[in-house]
Amino acid sequence: MKILIALTLGLIMTVSITACGGEPKVTDTPATGTEPAQTETKPADEASAAASTTDEGKVYNIAFLVNGNLGDKSFFDSAQSGLNQLKSSGRATVTTIEMGGSEGDRPRWASTLDDVSAEGVYDLIICGTFQMPDYLKDTAANYPDQKYAIFDDNTYSGESPNVVNLTYRQNEMGYLIGLFAANMTTDTSVDKINPEPNVGFVGGVDSPVINDFLIGFIEGAQAANPDIKVDVRYTNDYVDTAIAKEYAISMINDNKCDIIWGCAGNAGNGAAEAAHETGKAWFIGVDSDQELTLSPDLAELTLTSGLKNVGNSLVWLVDEWDEGRTYWGQEVNLGIAEGGVGIVTDKNFAKYASDETKAALQKAQEDILSGAIKVDTAIGDTGDKVNQLKNAVQP
């Protein structure tokens, strides 16, 4: 299947390194079988009427169920931004339902998903993240005629014939971040940078997805400097900032790491706290532009962030649907070419990266797009490749 895409969307993330047309990786696995707050909610009859066909094409009626709240400046805001793009261009009507993100809100997630599905008026129901697949799997089985999309999760990909799983090639993002970090770590003209070619990686759970970030990070770093050292540690959860901070302080003081990438959800921000407390290191964010989400003192020492552009991927999905290409019952893996991942290149990146570093990043992206660079993946790896790489670069 040849799929050529050119996404140049101006969503909430700023990425000046440009992408060109590309082909997603599609996993074609045969399928087996208290009121929430609402935004732009319409009565069922009105919502049903809103989904129509115009001279320009189909207008999709979409529901977006947020297992949290908007304003996160991360996945949910990115998804909403993509849906707003579809709405403003007249291609979709959008009902967004904020279900809350606390433990006490979890019963709402299942009941709201079921209630919205039972209405039978939506062309597509969207949800996201690792917390939703169990709820979605059950609901999708109960409403086989309803179409669903879940982003950043592939737990049950291929098991529901009416669900498309949108995932992202974080290994490609990791390669760019690793190349950037390796170029920066010996640029002693930059404050806090020491001559030692040592950087750190604080991951969440030692798992294929986290190691997919890592494998790209190490390969990108080695491409810039074969002698680089990468101190790799895992928090084994996504909320414990204290342990991430402890690890990062050790990386900085014991192994002279002057740049640390936090890939552990909120826990990873503990590495930013360590960089601030010691005054001897920089932080790199993940998934969203963390210069916009962290406190001013932590944002000030965040050099860049790797991005998962969820909004881009939702627009891409509707673009494909318009062209008659659908992926129900499949996993679609989106990378740089489709705008699924990227790197922040304004603010601190623009301020501190040398012209040589910026050129190296641009060249690496072009080579990934052309196929000259093929980044290994930890997805499906038995652990040998990742463990070999980790052992080879550990200080």
C-alpha cells in the first residue's frame, strides 16, 4: 500500500524542521472478534444531522472523550487542536467530553464511552492513552457498527475490527534527540556544558515503548559521537518525581552528565528538578513542548522536547478516510514523514544550538525520510538489542 502524505499543520506545537511525504507503517492484523463536563455537546438529533456530505466532501461527526481535562498542554490539547483544525475547515463537527482524570472519575470513562456509543450518531469516537484500552475493547465489542480511534496505545491492536490504533515512531524522535544531545554535550561555549561526552536517560517502565525512545536516542547519539556515554535508569512508574530526581542527581554529580532526557511521564520532570538544583545540567522534555508546561525556572533549562503530534495524526486519519483508505482493525504507526513525531526547534533550541548542530538535525531528518538512515526499534525486540546498546554506552 503506497500512501503519500504532506502535513504542514500549524497546531499547538512548533516544529521548524519540515517533513515531507511519507508512508506509515500499518500492522494489518486480522481482527478477532455524576455527569462529565462537555464542550460543544449537541442533542442527538442535531448531532446526527450535522454529519452530512457537502460539495467539498463528507462532514464527519466526531466525539472526543478525554479521560482527563483539556488544558494539559500535552496529548489532549494536541488532539483537540487537530480536531479544531478539522472543524474550522468545515470537515467535521466535534463534541468534546471531558471526563476527569482522577481515580474517582474512572467509572465515568466506561459509562460515558458506552452512552456516547449507544447514541449511534457519531462517525468516529476518539479516545487516547494507555488508560483507555480495556474500556474501549469492551465497548467496541458491544457496538460493532461504531467506528473508534485510540491514540498512543496498541494494547489490543488487531483484536477489534472497528478500532484503529494510532501509534508513533518514537524511535525516530529519539534519534533526533540523541543526535542533538550528543552535539550539545561537548559545546562548552554553552553554560552548564562540561567537556565530558556524557548524557542521561531517565525512562519510566523498562518496556518496549520506553526502550523505543531509548534505542533511537542511543543510535542518534552514537551517530554524532561513537564514544558518547549514556547513563540509563528507569523509575519503573510514571509519577515518582523523587526517584527520577535522585537518579538524575547521581548522573550529574557522579557521571558528569550535563544533559538528561526525561521519558517517564510526570516522573521524568524530577530530572528537570535535579538539573535546576545542581545548576550543572540541562533537561530535555518529551511528548509535548515542556518549555510551555513546566514552571519558569525549569522551562528555562529545558533545551528542547521530543514531540508526539497527536493532532496531526487525527487530521491524517480523516485525510485518509476521505481518500477511501481506512484502517479499522489495524495499528497505524506514524513517524516524522506523517508529522506524527518531531522536535521543538524554537525557544531554547534556537538560542543555544549552534548552526552546525541545527544543520546536523536537518540532515538527519532528511536521511530518515529518504531511508538513508533506518532507526532500529525496540518494539518486538527480545531485549538483546536494547541491552547490548545500554551496556555499550553505560558510563
